[in-house]
Amino acid sequence: MAMERMKLMVSRHHHHHRFLFLCKSSCCKRKTSSLILSPIWGCPSSTSRSSSSSSSSSSSSSSLPNSSAWRISSSSKSSSSGWLSSVFGKKEAAAAFVVPEIVKAGDPVLHEAAEEVDVEEIGSDRIQKIIEQMIYVLRKAPGVGLAAPQIAIPLRIIVLEDTKEYISYARKNEVEAQDRRPFDLLVIVNPKLKKKGNKSALFFEGCLSVDGFRAVVERHLEVEVTGFDREGRPLKVDASGWQARILQHECDHLDGTIYVDKLVPRTFRTIENLDMPLPVGCPQLGAR
């Protein structure tokens, strides 16, 4: 999910860099927080973790469905050589750790359904390296959610995480209205989402793949997600509030849907205009 909002907040608090799910640079104020699901909010890049070598990425891409969509940027290399060395050894770590690029709206990989991962392959080096890359990109952005298609990998994998630090950048009244609480890193392979109850909420969302913009999206307040963890064990998550929104946003990506496909008409805007009033006739933000 987009972390641009976070980025804005980080910038506003004189913190570091760039934000993922929805983040570019900008210093904007907002009454209702934007969801940077694929990020959404930021954290220091020193906490980022991910690993892969250029040789392994090239050898595994041929076995991916629609492998032509799997594009890795060779120009972006990790400076986190310390922990990489402990995983791969100094030589391999120094060789070339490449960071996947966030693909943007219009790229076919974002608008087509992703393929399921063979359960027996979840523990393989190939899938584990993809997961590590996703975690790295998520935290480096930083963001609160990321789907594999957002780094041009057409597989049904999502990662999400919301921390006390991320939440500290948001306004207290926004946090309460969104029912936003921290949760540990979640890696879900082949997630299946089930909406629960009839209650929903409207809030602004953003996405790293649609940088610089936000729009109001209506989401269910409670969901149940089943799938597999990164070790291939069955997993079930019951979520509500903001975590439920992040899960819905990320699972949409796996079906080739981005948030602008679901926006409330006339609410699409630049992040600089987030504080502008909603047009007459638009539903009010919040739970309903």
C-alpha cells in the first residue's frame, strides 16, 4: 500500500528520505490520512532487510510466469553490506545486491491477475529471495504494504507491516478514526480474502505505483485472510480497521486492481491538495 503519506510526515518531522506505498517528496498536511498501502508510511532505511544476488535473480526469472515482467534495476545497490555478508558471504554480498524498481500504473503486470505460487516451492531459494526483496523495498521506501506485482513479479505474495514509529507520524485523531494499530511483519503467500460483516469506512488511499496522488476508497472494516507463511505453513489472519484496509489494498493488486479502479468519484487529487474540502455530494470520511 502506498507510503507517500508517511513520506510527507517524515519530511514534516525533519526525518529521512522517501516513502513507499505512496511516497515521493512533498510536504503536505492532511486531516485524513492517506493509505500508503503498498505501501504507506516510513521508517529508517537502516532497518531494511532483503537479499538477492544478480546471478540468482536472472536464473530464476525464466521460471516465473510472464517472466518478461520481472525487471530488476541494476543501478540500485544496497549499502547494507554487513547483514548481506552474513547471509551470502563477503564476496557474493559485494558482487551486486540489486533493488527491484516499483512499477507504475499502466504496466501490464499491475493490471493482470498474478499467478499462485506452488506450495511446494514456497521454501525454495527463488521464492525466499523474492520475499526478502519485497521486505527490503517495503522498509526502504518505507511503506506498510507491498504486493509482488508492484516489483514486476506476477506472483501472489504480499508483505505488510505497521509500526509504532510509522503511526507516530500520523495525527492522533486520524489514528483513532482509522482504528490503526501496530502489527508485526506479515508475509502471506497465495492469500485469499473474505470480507466480514456489513460495516465499511471511507478514507484516502495512495499507492507507490500511482505516485503523488490520493483518492477516497470505501473498504470493509473487517476481513479474514488465509494463505501460507514464508515457511509454507497455513496462515489465518483476522483483521479490522487499518490493517484490514491494507490487506484489501494488497490483495487487490494480486487481482490486477489498483486503488484508482475503486475510488469514490471526484475525490482523486494530488497530495498537495489533500486538505482541500471534498466536493459537495461526496460521502464524508469515516466509518459507516
